[in-house]
Amino acid sequence: MAETKIEWCDSVWNPVTGCSKVSAGCANCYAERLWPRVRAMGNPAYWDRNFNDVACHPERLEQPLKWKKP
């Protein structure tokens, strides 16, 4: 879980990172634009990976089960 400054949520959950472009709508992908920033934040899950390298993070799958607030 990662805390966030988004006013309408308390945290974010990303058990899968990266993406494969599949349509014309992917040309304006916000997540791909943010990828360099996320990598620079120092999270080892993003080091040495390109945005198109999709990865599942099994250690994150049960994180929501431990949250106290829904």
C-alpha cells in the first residue's frame, strides 16, 4: 500500500505494474508518462524495467486484506 495525496482516496494498490499498448487510446497513456518519475522515486520494483515490461508482484496481492478501513 502506498499513501497518496489524492483527495478522494487514502492509498493506492498496484499488484501489477507496466503495460502492453493494445489500442490507439494508449497513445496518451498517463501511466507511461509517469513511469520515469516512479522509477526515480527509488522503488526497486521499477528499477531496470521498461514500462512495457509487465510484472505481477505477488507480495502485494493480499495488502488490501490487511487494511483497517475499506
